[in-house]
Amino acid sequence: MTAWSNSKKRWVKHVARAAALVVTVCCIFVCTSFPVRAAVGAGRIYGQLLDGSAKNAPVAGQRVTLQMAQGNNARDLSSVATDGRGSFSFAGLATDKTISYAVYMRYQGAHYTSAVISLDTKPVQQVNLTVYEATKSMANIAIVRATILLRAPDRQTGIVPVSELFIFRNLDSHTYVGSLDASQGKPNALRFSLPHTASKVTLGKGFDGYTAIQVDSGFASDAAVPPGDSQFAFTFDMPYTASDYDFDYTVVYPTVLLAFLVPPEIQASSDTLASQGPITSGQQTYQLLEAKALLGGKEAHVQLGGLPTAPIVSSTPAATTPTGSVPWLVIALLIMAFIVSVTAVVYRSVSRQAASMSKKNGSNGKKRPKRQAQRQQKAAPIKLSDKTGDSEKALLQKLLELDRAYEAEEMKKGVYQERRAAIKAQLRALMSEKVKS
């Protein structure tokens, strides 16, 4: 009896061990097969969905999504529909300091995202999301600043890496939303010019969530441009096979300032852009070429010389279709930040030149002609205040309206040129004053 009892006990132990092993394996399988969900907490995010085109009226019946990010991972947590007041709420959120949130939605073809929210110090927070009605008109869109940055050429590959940063300004109260439908000719979408040998285009800031296609000598994207200022950045390779290269650029939209930055070992000249001498930024020296108040459709060429001779390579397509993804997001952001810093140096350089010219003119005892004095009085620098932005917008709007009136043959060429020159002078004076401030 005792032997049977001991055997039974041993059998029970073996069964228990086997059961424990099965449970352990199942737990490991479940943990590795399904993502770990954030712990439920006391955090809450609430707010309203507002229509900026209708004086911030609430938008009802639209789905708003909450996204959570932790480390390098991001995922959508939940989605809710706004009520009659346009209100939404997300509760039971984790408040760990390593977790951040954002509210976003797609409205009439455009993406809108709130600021990043962290609940570690304040578990309950309000965030409103503003959207705008869509328009297909680009009449009130212009480029405030366009910066083209050439990096050092690679002799072995015969490639010059190029980065471009654009700051668009939409003076309308509606978001421009383009379409890539080319069934009736060129698509009504945001367009960008590329030099004739451009390849390996990588889209960065401003293009996330949108699509791009190749058109003519550049590419088009259905990226939206909401009211105010929007930044768009991308990079590409510029292959070359000789020591000389014609960098061709088309001004697609009216542009207040175009800056072209070239490494000092490359010779650069242009009939459209004027040389401003060397500038230094981030311990890097560049040659600066600049043009102001350019109209849409203007062809600009920069003649590059002194490129290191590259080995002969097989011909590449004029421009590859850009991809919609951002494989090196961190690198793209660093490039964009670098271009912005270089642009700031450019403006400081322009400011110093303007101040020097002003001192020279002030010390001259000769009287200016009456007509010239009147023009300079109209273009006098405006003191930076709350109305500064409105003044720049008004001048930019006048430039757009003047171009449309001339194209419609509503005024003579002489009158158009005189008025355009006056507006350009006011824009330059205003920009110089903003840099000084």
C-alpha cells in the first residue's frame, strides 16, 4: 500500500510539472504574439473639433483618432465621433512620462494633427483641433522663402547631394487640397521643380501621409497647404559627368526670396541670382546666391564649375518617381534644421548690407529727386509690431493681384512694371526690418 502511495505521489508531481511547463510555454507564446497594451490609467484628453474657415464653429459627426507614441513605436489607440458641440474625449490613458499622445484626423482630403501631449505632470488636458474647408484654388498661395543647399560633391560616385526647403504662405481662409488626377492635362496639385538629372528623391517634412508623382521636370504632390505658413522639405541626388553643370530651376509660384547655397570648392554664377559672398553656418562655409520677388514661371539657371571629375556612369532617368515614405526621418529633420539655420545667417547678412547702405545714403549731402524720395517714403521700414504680419501679407496679396491683372491685359506694361518695382521695394524693406528685429 505504501509503495502504491509513493508511486501515486510521484505521478502527481510529474503531472504538475508538465502542467506548469505547458502554462509557461503558453504565456511566452501569448506575450510574443500580441503587442503589449499600455496600462490603463487616470489620464484623459478632451477637446473640440473647430472649423477655422467658419470662425471656429464646432464640427459635429467627424471621427477623431488618438495616437500614442512610446520610444520609436507609435500606434492608434482609439477613434471617436464628435458630438453636436464638436466635442471628443479619450479616457483611461496611461500617464507614464515615456508616453506621448496626439489627436489627428483627415478632413476633406487634408491631414490635421494636434500638438504632442504628455500626461505625466498633468493627467487631464484639453486640446482643440482646428480644421479648414478645402479649396482647389491656388490664387492666394506664394513662397516666402525657398532655400536650395548643395553639399560637397562625391568624386567617386559623381553625385552632389541636394536639399531643398520651402516655406509656403496661404493667405486664404481655406486649405488648398490638390488632386493628382491628370486626365485633363497637368494635375491641379502642389508642384516642385527638379534639375534635369535629379534622382532618388526622398520626401521629408510636409509630405507625410500624402502621395507624389513625377510630372514634367519635377514632381507633384497632393499635400495640403492650410492657412498660414507651411514647410516642405525634400532631398535628392544630382548626378554629373563633367566639371561643368547647368542647375536649372523653375519658379513654380511667386517667391519672395530664393537662396542658393554652394560649397566654396564649386564655382557658381547666375544671370538671375546675385552673388552675396561667403557665409558661415555650423562651421561650414558656403557661397550665397540670392534673388528676390520672383514671379511664377520664371526660369533660373545657376552655372556650376570646378566639379571634381567623376567616372563615366550609365545614364540615369531624368527624375525618378519620389517615394511617399521617409526612411531616414531623423536625417531629414536634421537636414531641415540645418537649412533653417543657414537661412537665418543669410537674413542676418542681408540685414547688415542694408544697414551699411542706409548709413552711406544718410551721410550723403545731395538731395534726392522728389519722385525717388516719395517712393522711398512709401517703402520705409515698418516697425515690428502685431501688424507686421498683416503688412507682409497685404504686400504679397498686392503682388499676386498685380500679376493676375497684367496677365489678363488689364493694364499697360509700363504701369505694371512701375507698380511691381514699388511693391518689391516695400517687400525688401519689410524683410530687412524683420531681420533687424
